[in-house]
Amino acid sequence: MRGLLAAALTFLAFLGVQVVTYHFVRIRRRLSVMLWLWLLGFSGYVALVRLLPDDAAWLPPLLSAPSDAVVWINGALVYWFLFAGYYQLFNMADNSVGVRSLIELSRGPQDGLSLEELKRYYSFDVMLGRRMERLVAAGYLERDGDRYRCTGRGLAAGRLMRTLKGLLNLGPGG
């Protein structure tokens, strides 16, 4: 239980630091910054596990972890899974066309918006341009004037994703 509590508290601290950081610092490589914050938070996890009382001090023996290794591993896994789940939510909120459409429709008139009206709020050019710039910043693409091309890293990622999409029969869409 000590590891789980330490993981939850550490994740809440990570979340607070991440929210404050993203409000006051312009960040280009979001995932990289989030991973570094998570790693820095791991030292907080280690400190909390050491500071919190042993499970046996406040739980019946049946509910206490059988060893410190179980405490550490379970807590570390929970801390990672909380981060991984949060990142999926963050990525969806940040990049999803569906989410952006829902936001615009929820702010729009009661009778809704047409596709043409939605395009004024979130045009394909803006959406694609934003994504391309993120891929440049992440090192997957390089830009020469108005042209983009894959870096070695981008080629490897593109081939891997094309294979995965083919294996899962997902089609070319995005």
C-alpha cells in the first residue's frame, strides 16, 4: 500500500508541476518535457516510499506487502501507468480533430455549425501545419523552404507505422 500511495502522491505532484510549467513556459517538445518531469518525479517517488510508514505499521498482516521489493515494483508500475494513461488523455486533448470539433460545437450556436463554418475555426491548413512543425521540432522531419522530408528517424517511424497499420488493417487514414 505504501508504494501505491507514494505513486499516487508523486503523480499528483508531477501533474501540478506539469500544469504550472506548461502555463508559464513555451514548450516545443511536449513529450520530451513530460518524460523528463516524470523522471524527476521518480526521485520524489523514491523519497516518499522511504518516508511513508511500512504497511505492517498500519495494515493487518494479510493486507501488507510481503516484501519491500513488491512495494517498490508495484508503486513504480502504478506511477508509470498513471503517467501513460494521462499522456493518452493529454495527447487526445492536444491533437484530436474530434475533440477540437466538439469544443467548437459546444461553443457554437444552439442549432449547430455546418462543416464550412467549422473549417473557419479549425482549417485543415492550420491543423496540418501545426502537426508538421511538431514533427520538425521532434526530429522526424526537416524543412527546406516550403518542403518537408523525413529524417532517418522519421523514415524508421514511418515504415514501422505503415507496417503496423497494414498488420492491423487500419488503412491509410489519420
